[in-house]
Amino acid sequence: MTRRRTMGLIPAIRTVLAVSAVSAVVAGCESFLIATPAPVTITFAASEDTSAVLEQWAQQFHQLHPHITIELTEDLQATGVDAFLASQFALSEELAANVLDLSVFIEQSDALDMSDFYPAAVNVFKSQGRQRALPFSMDMMVMFFNRDLFDRYGVSYPELGWTWNDFLDRALDLTHPSESIYGYAMQYSNDFGVYEPLMMIYQFGGGIFDSLVTPTRATLDNPLNIEALGFYAGLIHVHRIAPTQAEAERSGRMYPWGGIFDGRFAMWSMMYSQRGGTQWPTPWRMDWGMVPMPRGASAGTLTVVDGLFIASGTDHPTEAWQWIEYLSAQRPPFAMPARISQSESQQFEQIVGAPIAEVARAAVADAILVNPQLLGFEGALAAFGEALAQIRSGEVTPEIALAAAQRKAEM
């Protein structure tokens, strides 16, 4: 009987153990189900030119985080936007209050190394000592040139480290008005056209404000500004390496893009992201090259940085952070990566070509970043724009135009 009890006890123990094991599994499943995050939708706003690649990244991110769905919109002002991609100009004092301070997220992240971002790109997104965005991309003003025209007229290609005098020598050799060929496509538009003379001003050692970092007043009549814009005006009215604004307006073809595409301009300045006709309706058909902008007393190129922001009104800051942290590790489709490791990688060189990668790295090293606080000086900026229009038309000298602009800025 003792043996029977023993034999009967063993199956009973096994049954108890089995039931316990099943119970543990069920309890574990219940615990897992309870811990599963609730579904979250993050609305992310970005410009149209990044929409295709963003859709791909959103799908990949969703696979990593199944409970988070990314909804894309091109309307930065849309209701309920949780995060967005925008330039440093989104960080004006008025808008800085509408985005979260990312400092805590950055400190708690095990994957993010802020030293891997270009310092200038990090600093431009700081407001009142707080990090308001993660840098994503950098777009620099660079000089493109038409190798076909350089070869036709036997002119040597520009190289890294060239100066504005080097530029002028080449532009003169490449200017043949009788053949409708010009050395340079001068920009006259109200937006991009400001970049060229403004960049020259800072290269010549001047500045339209007392500081680019913490501006307090306009300094439009700085003698170095006058010198820079004197050189700029000379390109148009003395050396005639480009059509005048009046001639450009009479050209009958969208200036300067039509002439660039038709191979009538030997050199033109544009943003790095536009190389080869990227984002143009048709790729450039000429054999083109790219170099950093010529240097004056110092090197420098105006640069726009796009950053990843989280809206202060989001209901899902943690999930929005996960999304922008993921995005910050992706390679921008057109502009320069804001991450140093990406820009120096072999993959980057393979994608854009080693010569282009070298130029991009050289240009970003000399980045001039315009502080968004400058947007608050509307009167001074308007006065500067009026002065530029007068200088371009040849109405007055840079000295007279800038002196008048300074008086208006101080009113």
C-alpha cells in the first residue's frame, strides 16, 4: 500500500507542476498584455521634397515600434502636429515657446551622441541655453561651374581655396556677350539674391549687425560692408561678367535658370542640395562641377540647417522623441548630413561622389549661420534690401546706399 501511495503521488505532483506551469505562462501572458503600449499616432510635418523618403522611414520605424504610427503632413501649421522638420528660422523668439526643450531626452538617451553633430548645427538650435531641435541636415551655398564652357575657352577649373580675385579672372575670360555667354549668373531675386552680397559682406570681415549670435543693432554702414558691396557692384557695372538686372528682366527666359540649363552661364551660386538639377524638372545636361564659394579676407558660406522639433502641445512627447531620434540617424536625401560620421563615411562618398563629398565637407567647415533672432530686425532688413536694389541698378554707390539704410534702420 505504501508503494501504491507513492506511485499515485508522482502523477499528482506532475499534474500540480503542469498546472502551475500553465498558470505561470498565462500569468506571464497577462502581464505582457498589460505592458503592451497603447497605439499612438504621431503627426509629423515636413516639406514636400522629403515626403517620399519620409514615408519609407515611417514604415521602417513602425516595424521597430509597432504601437507607433507616423502620419505625415506638409502643413507645418496643421492642427495637432506633434513634431516637425524645419530650418533654424523656425526658432525665432516667438516660436521658441512652441517647441519642447530636448535637453532631458538627450541626457537620458543611450543611443544619441551629440558630439557626432557639427557643433555649429547644434548651437544654432539653442535658445536660452536649451536645445530646441536635433540637427538633421545642412545646406550650404556653393559655386557650380559648366565644364563645357571652361573647356571651350581654355580656362582652368576653380579649385578649393580660390579667392574672389581668382573668380573674377575666370569670369572675365568666360564672358562673351556677343555669343550670349556670361562668366556668372548673378542672382537678383528677393530671396536667394540677398545671399550673395550678404555672404561677401561677412567674408570681407563686415556684418550687417553687431553680432550674428546675439544681435542688438544694425551696422549697415560698416566700412567693410561698403568695400564688399563695392566689389559686388563692380561685377555687374564695371566688369560686366553678368547681365544687369534690366537685361535679365528683358531676356524673355526665366532668369537665371533658363540660361544655366541652356549652357550660357559659366558659373552660378546655388545651394548644395540643388546640384545636378536635383529637384529641378529636368537634370542639368551640361558637364558640371562644384567648388566652395570663393573666399575674401576669410572663407565662409551661408548655410541653412534643418532640425527636428517636438511641438510643445504634443500629447505624446516620448513617442515623438523616439521618432525624431530615429530620423536624426538617417541620411538626408538632398542636403548634407548634420552628423559628422555620416558626412565622412564611404557610403556618403559613394552616393554623391568623392569630389562632391570633399567640396561639401570643405564648405560646411566654413559655414556662416544666420541667427533666427535677426528676423526680429524687420526694419533693418528691409532697409538693407532697398540698399541692395539701388546698388544693383547702379542708382547710387554702396557708400551712399548703406548710409541711407543705416539711418532708416535707426529710426
